[in-house]
Amino acid sequence: MSSGAAARVLGHGFYPEKLERRETWLERTARRPALWVERLNAQRGAGRFAAFIRRTNLFAARYQGRSLEALRAEAALLRPLLRRDGFTDALVAQCFAIVRETAGLTIGKRHFDVQLAGGYVLLSGRIAEMETGEGKTLTATLAAATSALGGVPVHVVTVNDYLATRDAEEMGPLYQALGLSVGCVVQSKQPHERRAAYRCDITYCTNKDVTFDYLRDRLRLKGRPRALRHALEQVAGGTGEELTLRGLHFAIVDEVDSVLIDEARTPLILSGDTGDTGLERTHREALSLAGALERERDFVIEHHETSVRLLDAGKARLTELAAAMRGVWTGPNRREEMTRQALTALHLFHRDQHYLVEEGKVVIIDENTGRTMADRSWEKGLHQLIEVKEGCALSGQRETLARLSYQRFFRRYLRLSGMTGTAQEVAGELWSVYRLKVARIPTRLPVQRRYAPLQIFATAELKWAAVVEAILREHDKGRPVLVGTRSVEASERVSALLLDAGLKHRLLNARQDKEEADTVAHAGEPGVVTVATNMAGRGTDIKLTQKSLAAGGLHVIVTEMNDAGRIDRQLYGRCARQGDPGSTETFVSLEDELIIRYGTTARKFIGRALTDPRAGRLAFHLAQKRAERVHAMLRDEVLEMDDYLGDLLAFAGRAE
């Protein structure tokens, strides 16, 4: 869609979003060979962007030495041309040159040529795969500013409040110098503040905030979000003025694989309090019944530790135990469903891995970011069951008001793009679900990262001992060390071992997420050891001192392979950025969660893992691939269920 068309839609005061189109089975089958071609195209070099970069540099030469007032005047002259002609290469190159020179004067950062290429990819509605540390935050300003000057509002979507706030504040002076307004939406913002932020030319927001704000708008419109119906609401004096968003125009998604892939396994559910506070006894009874059942005899945990299935013996035992009970326990279906949820709370959700208990409340930990989600709760009574399990005060039972998957939400943007350091592994899914192509952007300087061989241990205890030894070794060299763990529990175990060894260090996990900025700011200093959950600090830059560089740069220690190789690559990418020296090594054990849950297809190699390094590497590689396939299947199931429920609700005339 051209910027001119988008501007015409805006001119009518509508709520623009893209109509969804279902892909047929024949189309899905026919596109598969094309995915391989797209992957090959994504790996082509900088030659694709050379002509555009040359053109931009020619314009930049014209604008060098100009004042901010002069550059703003030039940007103002481009506004009507962008609205009329759209994002042609000539106009975009001119606009990029103005943005580049303005950035140098306002925030002291002038875009490199590789960032011009990245901005070009974003504006064209694709995914820019840029090596970590290549400056994706600054790259996004090129596409965001150009789009906004063309009359198309932009949502720059990030993964947490800290990054949204930081990026809006740091990049704000650049946008404002160009005559553009900048807003920021985070969890603490009130409705009127959110509306004001979304009415800015460029809005920085988190993926969860923008999706929930959209769901609230859907409820206000009673399931009628389309442009014509919105216009009718306004004419009729309806709820149009109360809407938070003004449509889904253009989204630039940072860490796009995390948002569109990793977090897409769980639909977002907007819920309300039912007002029923008399359920505590029922939840206690459910946990009591579940505790009386025996694993493997009465129930099994299947689908790679993600669901519980009651066996016939368990159902019979449940009937026997509930014989003298009343209420919900008299009906077999309700009884079995409540008990399954209680078994899930007992066996599948673990403290310091899936949730924290803070000030007497159960707080969910986001699996993908390692951060807490204080305003979120699990549905169907699961949250209350975990509260009872942990001895916390019971919160009110929640009922679902609206639900939507990330897949369906982000496909509704008129224009969608993103950036990440790791997209190739999921390029096929990004294309099939979102119609997003991946373009790999070359690095500005050669990567100097050194990889140590994978180290495999028989037990977790032996692995942790080796991890501590490696930390002490690198610390003695004067190098900064970053230790990545999969869970809060694991990070605190490493911390305890380091305390026993008498080594000072910094800890960054869901308990210390408010200290993230300060922790990351010091993580590149000589001899500093930082222990963090794998995703903590993602999107931030660990700046190294000259002394740290001279000692060999940042050393990254991975203490457990993740379910997706992309996440491991993100952690490796914390070191050796922008041509700096750096190294990484990975420690695993045969007791790691990855092998226990997904190692069934690699059993013949696991037996030789300790004696044959090649067999060990293959065993963990196969387990990781199996995990990636399972998660892809779960995302497909979420999308299929979302489509199914959407059809039912649409037929009934209700909101999602």
C-alpha cells in the first residue's frame, strides 16, 4: 500500500486495518518451494542495496553542514511529495539523507551505510536481519521518520517497557527536530495518556500493550472494527471518540522473532473479574484430589510436559474420592476438568521458573523475556490454583472478555516490518504466517567472535562446577563475563556458587528487572561478572572499556541450550559486537531440560555423548530441532483455534 493511499484512509477518520485472508491448503502446498528461494535471496550480499546507498550518500553530501532549521525545512518540502507519490527510491533516499544528518546534529549518531540498507528493508515491509550490536534502534528511525513524514503513523513495537521508554527518549530529539511528534505507551500509562501517545506520528510501545489496547477497542466497537462501521459509529455519536488507537497503519517490530514467533504460542486474553470470591474452597478441594492421584497410574504428563491426561484408573479413583462431595464434584466432566487444572498447577508450573511469589502475590514470568508480568493472570482458574498451592491470598476468578493471537493481530497492520539478529531459522514461518520476507544485512566490520567447543557433562552438578571454574578463569584475566541461564532458579544457583567461591558479581533476573539499566551499564567493565536469565538485557548494548577490550573483550557463558537455536545465537551475540573481540562457550549436561523433554529422537547418540564429542553435539542438536518443531506445532494450534473462535464469535455478532 502506498503512503498516499494510507493518507487518504486517514483523511476520512477511519480505523484502518487489513482484512484477513485465509490461505487455502493448495496455496500452502504451492508456496513451499518458494520459501527456499526466499531464504537464498535473503543471504545475498550488500550489492542489492549499493545503488540506493550511493543515491542516499549523494543527497547527504548536499545536506552536510546545514542547520537543524534548514534540514527541518527540507523535510517539510518532502511531506506532500511522499503523500502524493509514495515511497519511491528517489524520495526515500532524499528523506534518509535528511534523517541521517539530523541524527548527527541531535543525538550525536550518524547512520552507517549498513543501517541505510536496514532502513530501506524496513520501509519496504520486510524483516532486516542484522547482527546483534549493529544498531537496530537507530536503523528503525530511518523507516519510522520517512513513513511519518509521508502521513502514515508508525508503531515501533518493542518487547518491554524499559526498551520502549529508553528508545522513545533517546530517539525523540531526532524526530522532534524533523517536526514529528513522539509518544510512548507502557504498562503504567492511563487510558487518556495512551490515546494521546497513539495520536503522535511515531509511538513506541510494547507488543502486549498495543495488542490489549486493540482488544479494548474491539470491545468498545462491539466487534465492529472495520472502517465503514467505525465511521457510522462516529456519525451516530457512538463510541468512536473513546477509542485508544486510531487504526493499524505501520508497525516496525523490534526483536521480531521473539514477538512474532516465540510469544505467538499463547493467545492474549482480556479478562474481567467475575465477582465470585467463594471459589477458594473449590480450588483447595481440587488440589487435594489432584494430590491423591499417582503419576503414571492415574495420570500422565504428555506433549513434552505441556499437558496432563487422566487415565481410566485416575477417573475411577477420582469418582471414588469425590463420592461424598457436593457442588461441582458431582458432574464427571466438571470434576475431571478441575482436577486436570489442579494437576497442571502442581506438576507443570514451577516457582522461580514460571512465576515468582512477591509480597504474597503470584507474578507470572514471561518465558521469552525473563521479565515479570504483574498485570497478567492465567485463565480457567489456573492462577487461583497456583495461589492456593503457594499459600497466597486468592484473587478473583476471571472471565474471558476477548482473546486474540499475535498471528492474527499483526497480520492486520496495513504495513508490517521487523528487525532481529536471528530470523533465518524461522524465515519459512514468517513468510507463511505474516507474508514477511527476510533480508540479511551485512555487518559494518568483520565479526571477531570466537566459539569454544560444546562441553557436555553427565550431571548438572558437574556442569555447574565447570561453569564456576570458567567464570573464575576469565575473571582472573580481567575480562568482563556474562553468564546466561534459562530460569530465575538457575541464575540464583550460579549466584550462590559464586558467593561460595568469594566472587563478587551482579545478578539480573525477574526479581531485579528494575535494575536492568544499571546492571547492563556496568557489565562491560574489566573483571565484572554478570549472571542473567538468557533474555534479560536483550536489546541493550554492553559497552566495553579500553581495558576490557585489551583483555579480550566480553566472554559469554551459556549454561544450558535453549529450545530454539535462535535464542542461543542471541546470547552469543552479546559479545564481539561492531568488530570488537569476544568469545563464548556453552556448557550442557545430560540432566538438562532440553534433553529430558526433547531427547527421545536422539537416545542412540546420548549414550555416546560423554565419549564422542560429535555424538554429543548431534544429540543436543536433534533435541533442539525437536523442540523447535513442537513449538511450531503449538503456534499452529493457537492460530487454528483463534481462527475457529473468531468465526464462531463473528457468526454470533460478538467481539473477539
